[in-house]
Amino acid sequence: MFFASDNAGPAHPQVMQALMDANQGYAMPYGSDPIMNDVRARLREIFEAPEAAVYLVATGTAANSLALATLGQPWQTVFCSPVAHIHEDECNAPEFYSGGAKLTLVGDSDKITAEALRGAILAEETRGVHGPQRGPVSITNVTERGRVYTCAEIAALSAIAKEHGLPVHLDGARFANALVALGCTAAEMTWKAGVDAVSFGGTKNGLPGVEAVIFFDPAKAWEFELRRKRGAHLFSKHRYLSAQMLAFLTDNLWLHSAKRANANAARLTDGLKAMPTASFLHEPQANMVFANLPRASHKRLHEAGAAYYIWSGSLEGDDPSEPLAARLVCDWSIGHDQIDQFLKIAAG
Amino acid sequence: MFFASDNAGPAHPQVMQALMDANQGYAMPYGSDPIMNDVRARLREIFEAPEAAVYLVATGTAANSLALATLGQPWQTVFCSPVAHIHEDECNAPEFYSGGAKLTLVGDSDKITAEALRGAILAEETRGVHGPQRGPVSITNVTERGRVYTCAEIAALSAIAKEHGLPVHLDGARFANALVALGCTAAEMTWKAGVDAVSFGGTKNGLPGVEAVIFFDPAKAWEFELRRKRGAHLFSKHRYLSAQMLAFLTDNLWLHSAKRANANAARLTDGLKAMPTASFLHEPQANMVFANLPRASHKRLHEAGAAYYIWSGSLEGDDPSEPLAARLVCDWSIGHDQIDQFLKIAAG
Amino acid sequence: MFFASDNAGPAHPQVMQALMDANQGYAMPYGSDPIMNDVRARLREIFEAPEAAVYLVATGTAANSLALATLGQPWQTVFCSPVAHIHEDECNAPEFYSGGAKLTLVGDSDKITAEALRGAILAEETRGVHGPQRGPVSITNVTERGRVYTCAEIAALSAIAKEHGLPVHLDGARFANALVALGCTAAEMTWKAGVDAVSFGGTKNGLPGVEAVIFFDPAKAWEFELRRKRGAHLFSKHRYLSAQMLAFLTDNLWLHSAKRANANAARLTDGLKAMPTASFLHEPQANMVFANLPRASHKRLHEAGAAYYIWSGSLEGDDPSEPLAARLVCDWSIGHDQIDQFLKIAAG
Amino acid sequence: MFFASDNAGPAHPQVMQALMDANQGYAMPYGSDPIMNDVRARLREIFEAPEAAVYLVATGTAANSLALATLGQPWQTVFCSPVAHIHEDECNAPEFYSGGAKLTLVGDSDKITAEALRGAILAEETRGVHGPQRGPVSITNVTERGRVYTCAEIAALSAIAKEHGLPVHLDGARFANALVALGCTAAEMTWKAGVDAVSFGGTKNGLPGVEAVIFFDPAKAWEFELRRKRGAHLFSKHRYLSAQMLAFLTDNLWLHSAKRANANAARLTDGLKAMPTASFLHEPQANMVFANLPRASHKRLHEAGAAYYIWSGSLEGDDPSEPLAARLVCDWSIGHDQIDQFLKIAAG
């Protein structure tokens, strides 16, 4: 019953097999392996972006930080949600990679609204050389709270950014989960909605550790390559990154895995909806469920070994009926039996 | 006939099998996987350093840059060879990670001599706040030119560093190749010789991509962890790094692989010594051979598809007997047949 | 009628005379001038801190950024008010000098409350290596909105910082204005209240351009010197900084000037209080007045050439009685005639 | 008898008077003071560069570091002499401001030769993303050893830089001394010789502390302004910088002062040439003399209180006739009596 994160489950067997298959003979290092050619071609095809610059790195933080550093300048501020991974969970990596840029927290929610973004951008307008300059807008889909921006919502935020000449970055650590939730194309969720660069996640969706960074305008491709090398994120034995990503993209494994993860979360959601004592922080949309359960349920689950984060409140407390929020993340690999067992124990 | 680098051959099958074996069920992320406990214990045992802080990263540049940034300060200068990987091949990653430290190039050779080091350190002595401050000494074993520092040589350099209170870093991208060439212990080549931190290489010795960073004094362990995270080098699915390293250390695979690589280079060396037209830039000591061959030999080898770097001179030229230097790197996987074929073609 | 800032008026004649007097013969450069010895001794005396490390720089941003970089680490976050100069008016200098630290905005006011600080610190507590680490607390006295922290308020904030082992920085760009408003000693407002380092302002209080940085614990003095040099803030002809500061400290010129400035603001405040159409954003406490005046008053003042910032709202608008906020800053040099003329025109 | 540096003498009285004169009434801060308009116009006129971007900072290190950071990128290397001030005397400020660029030391002399520059640039050519990328070329005129590049020599270096698309920076801490030594125009020594940006020194030539940074192509002007602010080098009371520089440029004070300094050095040189025991490291060309004197001369001079650097060797030693090198710097203010006294004591 592991619902703590989607970064702790096993990689998909097809991906592991691809790693084994790639382990034959010699391959040119540093991204010149032939598999990378296929990865690049396949991602350009998926994104309907034949000119896009496509790179692989091994962590989501690297993808985000390198993308943002390439899009912005050290004297700028990046507009993001106060719960954005780049703000809360990267130990100042974006500040480090950018050379000291600032992050401006927009609104008070995981989903940035057009109004809040406009307000935040305008608030940086009047201080000339004194204040930070306006920089990239970074949005996360699926958000860190499990919600999904529609393509129209992304387009609305991009439009505001563009009014001010600001580039747009999409943190897609759970890109595929968002895509299958929306039922749109990768192009529709990105460049057709005004996104300039994407961190295209693989690690949370069944890969051992690979993310792609995609720039739809290749003008800064060489700069990105230099930043990646200087950041120590260029792998010599790059084929082991390429092989993961190619297997991910082959036969739509990435979409199938995301569908399974989302379906697992939906099953969990349905079960919780049937529990009168459970409620939701908001309606789950992808593979994360934020739900309130009574303390007694939590205690039973913990005794049974269920792993997940208690999002607010504490197990310690007297009132067994007091609701405590849980973050429950489903990856592609969680079995129905685990979900059902969780629900059964939660219901008591 | 691939002698271009030891970063292009396949990973060892036992390592790949370990990756497959590790791909079961859930594992705590970010270095809290149980395999990492075994890696830590095993490396402490190998290094006879029960208190050592042990971390994994995925690239040698990350290992070096993070280790040096942790040992030094932005206003210092790192003493290294002019052909050090940290100077020539990391696109300013050490400067980036350190926040703007300088590198002082010591002497004019791959091997730093005690005299040159002393001179370089003393030359930084008289400028108060104006010049860069003296910082870590970084040495590479096996050097970038295939030579090996003896433990006594390392100890002599460390002694000079310690006279001035400077920490010592060992870039051990080819640590095992040096160790088996010397026939000493890991402790003797490192902390017993005054080394404070090691980049312990795996990638060039049969791993898909893992290096360990080891600090013998754990005082800066937490700082290193923060630097690693901030540098985006902390893997969520860390078990796939741990599994590589544990397989590497199990049953001395790391030493066996290095012995094979060195033996391959010795076979190549012996064959070249039998060629009257061949000569050596210096006596090969580990898994790299720097040898002069006549242009005609190079032409035949290139036509036959041999892959390696021409280190000086150019294939283009009229004189078929003119000697051109080659860098020939042997990894564990190169077959005797390839070596013998290379020698046969070279001899003509 | 110049109320735009206290950085635009003339320097005090005694300071200018001291510059002339210092311009004799040779003086050792880079802070080794004899005048600096006197400055150091005098500041240690004023602060009752015989061990304090004392340095001069030429801009307030340099003082703040260098002090914070010395107190903190790149992977930390600095706790400050959302209107702090370090956040709003230094174009990411603190982020640059710290090597990429973050700023956490505490509360929604110019004055940080103990409750807000505690909450902000606790909110950074649970993410291990993932979130930014807690770093220095920076408070500004006089605040950017003209209010004054009492010594007890500073002590309360420091106590919370110390509970968590965090150093405390005081941005004292208007240090003297706060001190004379409080009627306490420099020691009481700083180290006796738990402050570790001070940016001691001179520029806004009658100097051409000098600020002192004072560390009460000299342990990091050498690090500061290196950071200052590396930041290009060590003056070769340092005597021209020393001379300004020594004149400032001689015969309590710094306190007299601040008293004059505060008295000027009090005169302005009293005059505005007599205007039924005027109101205050909060009670003025030092040399800055934030007051609402009807649009008609603003229009008359602008036509008469009064210089100040309209803090909210716009001169353009139909309703002559609509209140618009003004920021009115008084320096030591503003004449009573200007204040009275301003009041007369404002009253109409 | 102060020959230690040209940064320790008094400022020119006309400059001090200009500071007094500027200290009247209010002036817009942050470079918007009217005097700065005159400075800008005058420097554009002097440099025959009506479009040039012109800025003031207070230290030479700031001028150099900000200029180089603006011309280059963090993943590049700056080509400079091994004795360049930016390498030896700025405590890694160029590395800090550039975000971690490297400095490549060209040749082994204060004057870079065309051959050495070409060799150094070509040596950085073959490593793709691995090595540092080629960046700005920085030359110093007058050099740190008192020699002067001719305009033709500068043009030759610039031509090589331009072949490779590299910008050229001139560290002109002693710009005027070089100019009067050459008898050319400011334009001829800079943009007509291919220089892109100049650190135009004032501090070593009679100012309390001001340097101009001039970009002949204003394309990066705004970036420079942001870098200056972020580096904490934008002065609020900027008029005190402007006033210094305007006085410097008025009635050619800058040229007159440099002529006096160079003439002082010539007088010293002539006197030393008349001493049979004196010799020169190279023929003095501007305001610095590097000369060998017998130990006995040095001892007499030190006893008499002469201040200068012993450049090689040590006063301690038995042989009174052993030559020790001295660095003797003349500023505009040194009197003939001091020079003659120095010569008399040296001669014994």
C-alpha cells in the first residue's frame, strides 16, 4: 500500500528490457548515440514540432533549473505558484542555475489564475533598475496538488506572459498524467497554448530516471547544451538515458502508464467517495488524491503499513473522528488489490 | 576496434542484472533505499574508513565539482594539472559549482610534481586580500595521460598541501585502474596518503553511470547533501544508482574489470613494442596508451574502422612515415581479437 | 520642496570639509589608512563592542548583500519583510552575492511580527534536503514605511531566530533616524537585542556615499574582507570613505542630522494633522511620512514643483477630493520654509 | 618618497573643488543627475563615439568585472596576460561577476603577443561542449609592468579576436598614461583599434575613486545597468561620482595629470640611468619604473623611509651589491624634490 509518491515504484519492465538491449557493443558518448536520434525524432513527432531542440537529463530538478536558466536572466524573477516544485522542493536549484534569479510567488494556490498572474507581473513594473526584472512564467501540469490546467487555461496564462514578452515554461514532471486527463495532444498542451519550453517527465511515470527538456524554438539550443554540461548533467554513457526514453515513447507506453496511474487514482477516489467520513480537498483529476480521513482511519492504515504523507494535522491526537488530510499518489504499478485493501482498512 | 574512450563500451552484465533485480516493488527515494545502506557499508569497508561520508552521483563532473565546491571557497584557487579533467573537460563546472573559484595550473604535465606544487602554492602567498586565496589541491589518478601516481607521490603532494592547510581531492575517474596498477589498498592510495575526498569512478569501469563521492571526514557531509540537491544531482529513484554501485563492489567486480582493462592495454603495449615504427609518449601504466605510429599505420587503421583519437598531428599529410600520436583507451570489454587486429593493421 | 528621498539632498558641509582635509599627502590604500583606525575605534565605542569587525562600503546594497552573504549560505532562505529593500530594491543583489539564496517574505507588512516570523520559520521545517534551509533573519529599522521597531520588538524577533540558530541582520540604512526616535543606545538597538550584523547607514543621513558593516562577532571578519574585495567593493583610496564616516561620527553629527530629519518630518506631520483633508497611513515615527491628501492638493503641489512619490492612486482622475497617498521623506537639509510652503500649498 | 602605487596620493584639488561645488541642493539619484549628462557627452566627444554607452563605477575591479561579465558568458574563458590585474589582483571578482567564467593566461608576459593570443585561442578549439568556450580578450594599457601597447599592437590583437568573433576589453586603469605616452587619440587606442569596451581609469590618475565603463556598441547598455545595480555598484548620490569625472575631463585635467605622472617617471628613469649600478627590467614607458638596484641602495632607501615594492629578492641578505628589483610608481603629485632625493639616496 505505497501511496507516498510516484517516484518510488518500479520502472516498467519494457524500459528495463530496453536498457538491457542497449547494453551491446560501443556507442558514441555524450548524446551522440544512435538511440538519441530516435528519441529526438519521436519527441518532435509527438509534439508536432520538427524544429524543436530536444535534450535528456536525469532529474526533474535538472530539467526545470536548466530550462529556466536558459529562458531567463539572473536579474529577473520567475513567476510561479507558491507550491511549485521549483520553489518548494529544489533547495534553491533554480536560483543556483540562473545565477541568482528570484522567484515571485503568484497567488496562493497550486493553480495560477490569469488574474493573479497579471497582478504579479504588473506589480513588478515600476521600479526601473531597482527591482527584479520580469522573467519566465513557470506552470506545473499536473500541479503539485493533483489538479490539471486545461489547454485553455494554459493559453490564457501564456497570453498574459506574451503581452509582457515573457517566456513560458511548463514543468511536466507528470506531463503524461495531465495529457491523458485532458485528452488533448502534446502540441495542444504546449506550444499551441504558448509554452516555450517543457520539462517532459519520465521518472514519475515508470522510468528509472530520465526527463526530456524541449525548446520549441531551437535558438537557445547551444546555450542549453553548454549549461547542461557545465551543470554536470551531460552523461557520457548517454545511451542509457536514451534507451529509457525511447522505450517510454514506443507503442505509447508513456500514455498507457499514465492512464493506469490515473485510473488507479480514480479507483481510489471512487472508493473514498463511498466512505461517508472521507472528503476531498478538491476533486482529483490525475494520479494524486488529497483527501480528508478521520484520525482513526489513518491510525489503522499506518498500523497496516500503508505509506503516504499526512498532509495536515497529526496522528497524535485524541479525537478519532477528527479529519486529517492525506496525500495519496498512485503510480502505474500499484495493484487494484492494494487500493482495495487501503479502502477497506480506511473504512474500518 | 574501439579505443576512443572507456566511456563508450557496454556496462558489465552483472551490473545490468543488478539493475533488473533492483526493479522490484517500492523503494524509498532520494538515497534512503536499502541498497544504499549496503553501498555505504561496503565502501567504508573497502576504504577502511568507518566514519566516511559516502554519496552517489551520476557523472564524474558532478562528483568532482561538488567535492571541490565542498572542500573550498569561491575566493580560492584550486591547484591542478593543466591537463586535469576539471580544467579541460568540464565546461567550467568547477567554477560554476564553487561560485567562481579559480583554477591554478601547476606545472606543465599530467603528473604534478612536489616541486611544482610547492612553487604554485608559494606563488599565491603575497597578495593579501587581492589575489585568490589558496584552495584545494586536486590530483587525478590515473592521470589524463595514462600515468599513475604512486602512493608515495600522492603522500608527498598531500604533505605540501597540509603544510598550508589545504585539503586534497583525488579525481578517481579511473580509481580502480590506478589501484590495480599499484597493487595497493584503497586506503593507502587515499586517506593514508593524505587525501580528504575522492571521486570514486564507476562509469569508465563498467557502470552505466555512477560515481561515488567519499569524504573521510564527515564534517561536511550535510553541506555536500545540500550542494548535491541544489545541483540537481540527487536522484529520486536512487536505487538505480545504488544497485549499479553495489554490483560493482560485489565480489570485487570493480577490481576485476580494472585488471582486464589494464591487461588489455598491456597486450596492446606489448604488441606496439614489437613494432619498430611505434614509440610511446611515456610508458603505459594503466588502461591508456599514448603511442606514436606512422601516418601510414593510422591511415590503414582508419580505413579499417578503428576508433581512437589522433592526439597530435593530422592524418592529412604527405609523409607516410611521419609519426602521429594516438590515444588508445582500453576498457574491460575490449576483446583480444580487437587488440590483435588493431596491431596487425598497424604493423601493416 | 524635495521630499522624494533622503538620498538626493546635499552632504553635510562638515563631511565635505573632512574630505578636503583628508586630501593631503599619501595614505595607505585598501583600508589601511589611519583615518580608518579612528573610524573603527569610534564605531566600536559607539556600539560598546570592542571586538566588533568594522568595514566600510559605498552603497547600502553592498552593505546588505555582503552582510547577508557572510551570515548565510547559498542553499538557505533569508527571512524578511515583503517590502524590504533587499527584496524590492536591489535587483537581486542579495541573491547574487549569496550565490543563489532565496528570500522568504514574512507577513504582509513593513514590520515583521513575532508571530509571522515564527510561522515563516516553522513553515520551512519539514522538507529535509528538498526545501531551502532556514537562513538569516533581516529586519529594517527605520522600516521602508517609516515605522520604527522598538528594541523590545527587535529582541523578540531575534529570540525567535536564535531558537532556530539563525543569525540576525539589521538593515540600518536609516539607523540613526531609528535610534533618535527610540532614544536608546546603538548597543541596545543591536547586539543587546540579539542582532549579529548591521548595515549602518550614512548615505541617507548626510554622507556622499558610505555605509559601515559591523559584525559583533569577528569570527567571519576575514571572510567578509574577501567577499568585499571579490565584490569589487574594496576602495583603493579608502581614506575618502573613512573621512566621510569619521566626520559623521565626530561630535555626534550623525545623531544631530538624524534629529533634524526626524524633526522636519514631525513638523510636516503636525502641519498635515491640522489639515482636515489629510490622514496618515500610519503614525510617522522617524523621517518619512506616508499621508493621504486629496487629489486637488497633489495637483497644486505638483504644479508648484514639489517632488515626492505618489504612493497609491494617480494624479489623473476626476474627483478632486479623492485621497491619494504620498510618501514624503525629509532629510537633514530640508528647510522649514520648504515644509511650511508644502503645507500651505497642500492646504490650498 | 612614496612610489608604492598611484592609488595613495592625494586627489587633484580641482576635483575636490568640483565635489564641493556639486554639493548644492537636490540632485536626482542613481545616475540621473545633470552632471552625468555632461560626463556622458564629454566622454562621447573624447572618444568620438556619439552612440557609446557610458557608465560610472567607483572601483577598477568593478569596471573590469562588470564589463567582462557583460561581454562574455559564464561558460567561456577570458584571454588575458598572466599578470593581468583581473587575474592577479581582484580576488576572483571576474569569476564572480561572470557567474563562473575561466581566465586563460596567454603567454608569459605583461604584453600579449599576437602569436601567443592566436595560439591560446586555437588551443581552445577542439573540445566541443567539454572545454570552456572562447570568450573576451582583455588587454591592459598601460600594462601591469609599465609597458605600453601601441595602437597597432592593440589592433593586431583585436583582429585575431575578431577572426574568432570574440569581443575585446581594454583595462585602462592607466588609460591616460598610455594615451599621452603614445600621443594618439582615445578613439585610436580603442574602437579604431577594435576595442569593444573600456575600463577608463580615473582613480590612479588623481580622482578619489571613479572609473568609467564605455561600450562603443550600446546594444548591451541596459544589461550593464542591471548588472551594475545587482552588483551594488549603482550609487544613489551619483553626483559625487559624476562631479569627479567631469572635473577630470574638464580642460584636459586627465591628460595633464597623466603627463605629469609620466614625466615624473621619466625624471626618475633618467636619474637611474646615470647610476652605473642600476638597470631596468625593461625600458619605462609611462608612469611605472621597474629597476634593479643593489641591496645597499635599497637598504639606504628604506632607512630613509622610501615606500615602494621590492619586486624580486629580499632586503635580507649579505651581498650589498646584489641587485634587487624595485617597482616604482609615480603619480601626478610626486614632487621633483622627492624624486631627486630618492635618486640621491639610491646612488649613495
